[in-house]
Amino acid sequence: MSTAFHRLLPAGAPAIGLGCMNLSHAYGKPLAESEALRALSEAFEMGYRHFDTATLYGKTANERLVGKALGAQRGQLFLASKCGMAFDPEIGAKRIDGRPETLRRQCEESLKRLDTDYLDIYYLHRLDREVPVEESVGALARLVEDGKIRAIGLSEISADTLTRALTEASIAAVQSEYSLWTRNPEIALLETCRAAGTALVAFSPLARGFLTATLDDVTSLEEGDIRLGMPRFSADNYRHNLTLLDEYVAMARALGCTPGQLALAWLRSQGADIFPIPGTRRIAHMHENLGADGITLEDATVTRLNAMMTPDQVRGPRYSEAQQAAIDTEEFG
């Protein structure tokens, strides 16, 4: 299925992009700048062309990293960032703010940090429940008219919210968590996206490391790692969830790929309109993830995978109650 998102990507770009957040946000201590710059440069050299960042990540540090590392290659990149959620020093925490004036200001600041005149896609990072989505999307549409962004995206929203947003402007992509163990987009969002010709950009496609089958002990996570507050990664739940990997890892071994590559290949098998953006700090993992772009799974393999790690099998919600309150996605009953 061809979408407007396809047409925005550079010719020959792989379907798998790079989520840049991990370099400076949410997974413990940020990577040293020199190491982060080297990782981004290596990612470009190995073939990544879709780079995803946000105002929030690292309290704007992530955008600065991306701009510094890749500014000279700007014409060869698909560059994505996000607005509407940023760290607010006055309250010492992140704040969701979808007011038009805020979105325009954040866009202009992001362009400076990223050393560019435009963004290929700009996402509303979170729905502001105090601001009608039509107003926020209208502000993004004006940024398109001004040439500051090429396309509009939304993140962590429901099918109903997407439907409302589409009355105001075309939406090139919705970014949502999607993986073998997080099937929420299948409730209603994917169908609505496809009816509108809107791509789905899948973040955390490796289930925050779970589907790589390398995280055996959650107590090894360092302080500040977002997973420590996620119910699926609690000691009891995770012990159960690890048992779901046995058949999956055996299948990857039989297919001659890594468990992480199998997870990405499964996502790609769900439709050509789905674009995974795995994030990692390690150059070796970037190589591994990109290698999944050339893997095609047989129908029988996809059918077996579809039956694994379904919502009734995975123990624990993906977010805590506090985290869930900030998002708009559908949840399984």
C-alpha cells in the first residue's frame, strides 16, 4: 500500500528508520556526546535515512545531537521531530501543551537546533486534552503552508482522534507503539489509518528490548530507565513474560536471523504502510536492525508469529496508570 509517507522518503531509503531517543533520554544515563555523534554518523553511513527525534528528548539535547551529527547530510535525510510535549523547567517535569502558539514556537526552535529550514514530518507528540485536536492540527497545517514542515503526524492517538484531525488536514503518519507484544494499533487505529492513506510509524518495535531476548534480568536496568516503572517489566510480570520467548527464539534460530530481526520482519509483514523505528545506542545493534529490512517471512511463519504474545498471553499493561493518563490510544479490555 503506497502512502504519502512513502513519497516523502528519499529514493531507495530502507523502510526501517532510527529512533534517536535512546541516545539521550529515558534509558538511564545519556550517552556521551562524542559517542552519540559517532553513532548517528555511523547510522547514516550504513544506510539509515529516516531519523526520528523530539523536542522532549534529553530536554532538547537530542535534537542538537541530530543536527550536529547530520546537518551536512540534510538533503539526503528524512527528518522527523515532535512538538506539544516538552520539559518545563518551571515545574521540573514534562508538560503537554497543544496550543497553536506553542507548537509554532517549538517548531521554530527545533529547526534551529536541527540546523535545517524544514522538517519532513512534524508530529503532535501527545494530545492536549485541553485543546481540541483540530486547533493543534490547524496550527501544523499553517506550518506546512509556511514551508517549515512538509507533512503532519500524530503520536499515541486513538482512531477517533485521527478521524477528527483528518477534518482539518491530511495526516501523513501516526506514530504508535506496535510490536508482537503490543498490538494496540490493531484494535481500531490501523483500519482508520489505512482508510485515510496514513502510514503507521511503529516505535518500540522490539518491545523495549524484550524481543531481542537479551534482557534476562530487569534488576540489571540502571537508575532512570523508563522500563523500571512499566508494569510488564516488574519482577513478577517479567518472569512470566520471559516464558513467552522460548518458541519465538527457536523460530528465529531456525530462520537464521536474530530475535530482534524477526520482530522487525514481522512488523514489515503486517503491511508496506508500517515503518518501524527501533532505537538503540549501540552501532552493532543498528547494523543488526537494518539487516531486517531484507528479510521476507513466509505466510505460515507470519501466522505462527501472530498467535504468539497476544494480549491475553502478555502479563501486565504497557504503561502505569500515570503514564496511561497522558496518552489517547485504545486499550484492550
